[in-house]
Amino acid sequence: MTRPDERHAPSHDPAGPLAGARVLALEQAVAGPLCTRHLADLGADVVKVERPGGGDFARRYDTAVKGLSSYFVWLNRGKRSLTLDLKHPRAAEILERLVARSDVLVQNLGPGAIDRLGLVPADLRQRYPSLVICSVSGYGRGGPYEHRKAFDLLLQGETGVIATTGTQAEMAKVGISVGDIGAGVYGAMAVLAALYERRATGQGRLVESSLFDALAEWMGYPVPYTMYGGEPPARAGVRHATVVPYGLYRCGDGEGVNLAVQTDRQWTRFCAEVCDHPEWEADPRFATPAQRRVNRVALETAIEEAFAAHPRAEISRRLEAADVPYGDVLEVADFLDHPQLAARDRWREVDSPAGPIKAIVPALDLEGMEPRMDPIPDVGEQTDAILAELGYDPQSIAALHAAHAV
């Protein structure tokens, strides 16, 4: 790791800012693997411990990517896979050696599982003071739900996310794993903060993230809106619960345009230049954002009546000319061909057990660093190499295989 007095050095390690950092990943499913994949993207050596045979159960979520799981290929590039039966009598010794050579331990095992393995985080901190230990869980430490098993759908329900999503007629879950993603990203942020602090103190930290806390944070404005406004924001489908006009509106050819009016200037130009109704600006029903929300049915009906005279292309041209933000609502297949992805060179090929796979460049752009997007490992692909690094000779490694410990 770089020392504080080196932070103004003129060159950067091409392998990434975390080159030389070693991460032990006792992980499964989504949140933990996303946390450590971000660390691998930044150059860390991530050793992923998997069950002998099947490995991480996320490997079996689907077979959409040349026979591999779409979840697994998204979450696990750049890692090295070690198979280890965590309940085997020989496992404790191997885990101890792995911990001893690691800078970071990330775990998102089931409630209480890490303690049952003899790796109680507080005890590890005493034995390895410089170790950063990140626990990613469903509900966080403490409280009546601490020991509940948790998955993204369940946490979306518990935190009110589902209640804010969908239409007035029917609630809906968010279509991507927002709780897992939030917990994984916050976990990675916490690890980076602890590693940064360790440069000055030499001390590691216990850090945590959870799906519950991530989604509680991401609930954002609905919390104070409900607490102080007396009622929750209404579910608005592809429109906004409190900002009008904001969302998808039909045009004369049946196509929709996604738009957002946020400022008084945008509202003025939207009325006059896009809708050909400058009188709306002076209409008391629409004079303020609050009035537009109260009278949203009348306003949104009037907008679609104005749009009905023109095809989507013309409405888009007018929005562009009026400097009112707008965009498309794309299907996933259309997003894959998005011109912004192509123009900014946001695709790479990643090697995998099934051959090369296209993947989107990670969202962390660092000056002078080509994104590190190393292969997706097969189950236990690097087991023997990692055991050799831990000091096991070929005969000992063969004995561990024969005993079905690895």
C-alpha cells in the first residue's frame, strides 16, 4: 500500500491502486461478491473460497452466458477460486494461513456462520491488528432481525422500496438487485476507507454494510416526505411521484418520450416551445411545482393531447431545441447497442471457462489506469497454486484432495 508521503508521486501502478493488497473472500450470492469484485477491479488479489464441487451457489442461478450463470460472470471476474470444505477438520488450519497472509477479509455468510467457523471478527482483530474485516449482512449487527436470512426481494419489501415502486394499482419490486448492489458498494467503500486509514495508523478495522442499511439510505426523500408530509408519495409508474412533468409521455405516433422538467426556465420553454401552450405558464393550476403536482392529472392529460399532434421524433427535436432534458426508454437488448457505450469504448472481453465474454467496463474510472478485468475462474481453478503459496508441498496438497478437504 502507498504511504501518505508518496501520495503526490508522479506515476501510478499500472496494476491498479490496490496492487499488492490481498483479499480473502468468504462469500456467496451477490452482495459480498460485488464488494470484492470492485476490489479486484482496482488491482487487489482476491482469493474466493468456494464449496468443493458446486462452488458458490450463484454459479447455478441460470445458464444464460454460454452455459454459465449471468450473475456469476457479472460478479466474479478477476478473482482466484480456492475450493475448501469449511466444515472439514483440515479447514481451520488452511483458513488460518489464508487470514494470516491477507490484508482484508470480506464475508457475507449466513447469520452466525463466520463465528461457527472460529473466525469471530472481534477475535481476529486481536490476533491480526492490521487486518480489515468487512461483514456484509442482511439486516446488520444487533436488533431483532440480526439472525434472519435475507435476500434482495425480502429487503426491498422490509424497507418500503416495493411500496414506492410500481403503479397505484399494483406494487412492484425493482428489477435489479438494488439491496445487494448497495450493500456491496458500501462494503467496498468501507474497506477502502479502512485501508486508507491503515496507512497512517497501521491498524485495521471492523467494517460492516447491510442490505437493510443500504436500502434505508436509498429510500431517500420518501422518508422525510412521509414523516413530515403526512402521507407517502404515490406510486407513479414511469412518472415521478412528486415532480410534474417528469416521466414517459405518449406522442402522436404511439411512441413515448422520457422527459424531466426541473426548473422554472425549463417549464417556461416546455410550455411555449415544446407544447405550443405558453398560456400554461400563467395558469394558476400549474404556476408552481406544488400546484403542478396537485393538478397532475389535468396537466399530464393536456401534455399528451399536445404531443398527439406530433410524432416522437418531432417532440424530441423540440425538447432538444428548448434545452429540456429528455431521453429514451430502452429495452435491455437496445441498451446493449447504446451509442454512448460504443463511443466511450465501454466494452471489454473477459476470459471465462466458457470462452471470451463481453462485459461492461466498471464504473470506477481512474486516470491512467486501464480497467483490470481479469478472467472469471472455474470452481477451484487456482486451488493448488494458492495452497502452494500458503506453504503446502505437492504431497500435502494431494493429501488434502484425497481427504476431500479441498
